[in-house]
Amino acid sequence: MGIDRTKLTKEELEYLDEMEKKIATVSDDEPLDVMKELPDAVKKMLDAQAEQIKKATDRAESAERAAAAEKEARERAQFAKQADLDIPHLPGKSEDKGNVLYAISKAVDSSVFDTLLTMLKAGDAAIRDAGEEVGEHNPASGSAYDRLATIAKELVKSGRATTEAQGFDLALRENPDLVAQYRQENSRRTYIQ
């Protein structure tokens, strides 16, 4: 697309020739310095705007970094809370376990992380249960001990005993069949070391 020189005035032709000479002297390797040609007032205005843009960009980048750090801190705290709830019996402080969970969550796919968390929960449950007595007293189990304890409480409520200890002693004397059953249950009880 060329310029039709026949329709230009003498001044326009001179200006065009001058511009073409300037363009011809500029190599492709060095950019045309447009700022040199601008009036000083315009240069100052553009410099001021450039400074404002730089400051705004710096503030925005700083705010982004602060927001990212705050988000990471919240996520790490959430993972520490999750560790405290889900895997309290595994060794280590909740914060440390939370940091490990956070790092792993960022490094692996979510399904892999969920599988790992399930495994950790199972390990935590195993550690929790490792020292418990097998056949431990459970009020819902209906063991002889539990029935004796229930009888003792009823004896206190009825006024035949003043304390649960007295009620338990009376329940033992009045229920020899439950005492025998308790001894039998207790002799089968084993402990996990």
C-alpha cells in the first residue's frame, strides 16, 4: 500500500521525504527512539505515567505474594487441624503432620492423596487400638462386669447402697453366677503388647 504522492502538497512531500530518510537510516536491529522527537512536556508526562504504572504493578505483585502466603498459611493450618482430627496417634506434632499433608497434597493427584489419607487413618487406628485390651469392658457388650455395674447403680438408686462401690460389693454377693461368669470372661482376656 503506497502513498499517492500526486495528491500531496509541497510541505507534505517534504515531510514524507524526511520521514522516509529517517526510516531508511534506522536498522532493524535498533529500535526507533520515538521519545527523542517528543516535546519535553510530553516526555515528562509519559515518564510520570510510566513511574505510576511501575508503582501500581509493584503494589499488585506485592499484594499477590501476600495473598498467596496467607492462603498457604490457612491451608497449612487446615491440614494441621485435619491431622489432629484424623491421625492424632501417629507420631509428630499436628503442625508437622499438617505440613507433610500439605506438601503431599500439592505434589500428587487428589485421588492419590485421598488414598494415602485413608491409609494413614487406618495406621492411626491401628496405633490407637494396639495397646487396648481385647474384650475390654464395653457397656453395650452385656458382659458380666457391665451387668454387675448396672445392678450396682440400681442398688444405689433404690437406696439399698449409698455409693456405687457399696452397690457393687452387694451386687457381687447377691449374684454369684455373674461373678463366676466375670471370672471366666476375665481368664480368656488377652492383651496386645
